[in-house]
Amino acid sequence: MKFLHLADLHIGKSVNGFSMLGEQRHVFQQIIEYIKTERPAAAVIAGDVYDRAVPGIEAVRAFDDFLTELACEDVAVLLVSGNHDSPERISYASRLLAEKRLFLCGAFDGVRKVTLTDEYGEVNFWLLPFVKPSSVRGFFGDREIESYGDAFTAALESADVDYAARNVLVSHQFFTKAGVAAVRSESEMNPVGGLDAIDAGCIGKFDYAALGHLHGSQKVGAEHIRYAGSILKYSFSEIRQTKSVMLVELNEKGSMKANALPLTPLHDMREIKGKIEKLIDAGVSSSSGREDYLRVILMDEDEIVDPMGKIRGVYPNIMALDFENSRTNIDISEINPDSEQAIQLSPFDLFSEFYLDVNGSVMSGEQLRLARELLDVEAAE
């Protein structure tokens, strides 16, 4: 049996003020093409369908269009809610949609089992949406549930899985393995101290664990325990990642293989670095990549008037602008005010370093102008 494993759609997400809806619709069409060419029996979506609990109208329409196209291709859809989703909204009309083989598992009311068949027999898909201690305590009565691990273990044990059969887990949680460093991204929610971490050993008996939550595609200590990763790059910490969906094939018990099918965005997210004139010249002389989502790092030593405006005139989708030069490399907290280094710095330089240290970013063109004017006035007095 073949099925597609995808996760972390985050439909409706904006990154640095740029809507990703067009990019998401573009990727959905690629997934539909994979459905047509690979002919999987199911599409597994492991949570974080939307980027927020109350999605916008256009986000809902985009997902509705995607589900409709999947249904037209005669594949079963097996979906769980993630920590970004509203469980109740995901569950809406789920009983009616199940008749169309759209199995949407939002609010937790026990682990849902969906069985599909192939030439080797039955494959049981166990749908377990994102759970936290407070959301399952009432379901298990007097059982002590303090941690995310307690909540997940209680939910899984209630399913009474027969591990002699072929079983696939669909879950949206943070699973870890001792000695294996998880690849985390800035676009994820990261609880302090890893309080949401769950030992992946508790899901090792499944023939495949289709996971969502981490945005980088990765395995968790074993080939059959995998995060599909997000369908797009949602932060600059992900610029070196290749986004994909997993094509999983289960044959007889104990036989599993998984291959990544790449997803190509309309506009890539990347970083460019150098002096402003060279970057502008390179952009003007080549149309390739000019409309990518960019983080630009300027290495000019001299002050630049309206650097964002100049860069945006060539690269319209610039998302972030940073500076890297001798001034930004100074750690003002380590400068002795009576040292020769401090004496050599002008009041403007010192204020610029102070602003950078406090705010974590450089001043805008207008702020630079105002700071210089105020400091010039103070010097004149």
C-alpha cells in the first residue's frame, strides 16, 4: 500500500508581512500531480492544517479546494489536528465527510482507527490529534496525567493496538530520541525547556509513524518514524532545507520504504550578502531569483540613505535587512567607556551600537537621520 505523508501546511500563514497563500496553492497543485502519477491509496496529513485557530476566509477556501481535488482523485484522506488548529473546527462535519473517505480527526475523544486494505490485507491507521495534559485528563478519569508524555501514553494505550498487524500512527507531537538532535526551526512553537517532548520509544512498534510538528523533514532515530516537515520554508532558519512530501510504501509486515518527493515554491526563500552596489548590479543584470523572498545582509562600512528602498527597487520581495560590518561586530556591552576603543568611537557610533544591542536590529534610514540631527545639536550646545 502506498500513501503520501505530509504535514504542517499552515494555510493562511504570513511570513514577515508576506502572505503565503499563493505559494501554498502552488504546492497543493504539485501534491495533486504526485497523487495522479503515484496513485497512492491515501493522503495522510499530520496536523497544523491552518496557521491559527480561527483561519481567514481565503485560507478556508484554499483548504476546501485542496480537499475537493483530493476527493476527486479517489484517495482516502486521513487528517489530525495540530497545535495551531482549532480541534472543533477541524472536526466539523467529519461524520458526513467520512462517507467520502475524508477522515478528519480534530478534537480528541479517543484514538480513531481507519482500516484500508491492499493485496497483503489490512492496514490500520491510528489517528491521534495533538494532545496536552489538560485536554485528556477528563477523558481518563482518575489517571494521573501531568506531562505531555503522560497524556500521549494514556491516549495510545486506550487504543489497544494489535502490533502483529500492519499499523500506521498519524500524530502531531514533539517526539525525541536519546542521542538524536532534533532539527528545529524558528517558525515552530518551542515551549521553554522542551516540556512537550515525548520519548519516541513509545511509538517504535508501529510499521510507520507519520508525524507532524517539526518543520524540517527528518527521522527520529529510525527509518519508520518520520516528520514530513512543512510544505514551504516559513523562516530563514529553513533556507537550506528541501521541502517535500513522503511517499511511503508498506508491503508485507516488516517491509517499508519511504522516499521524499520534492516540492518547489513559486519563490524560494534565501539569503544574499555583500555591498549594496554589487547586490543591486547583480540583480539588475539577472532576472533569476529577483522575486525570491530574501534576507539581505549589507557589508558596507559607510552609512546608506534608505537602504531598504534601494534594495526593494531591485528585489521586491525583500523580507529582512541586516548589516554586517566593523560597527555591527562591536559588542558594546564589552567596551570599557574609558578605553581607547570607546574614545575613538563618535557619539553617533556609540548610540548606533547601543540601539543595535538593545533592539537587535539597526536603525532605519529615518531613525539614522533623526539620531544624527539630535547628536549634532547636542554637540553644538
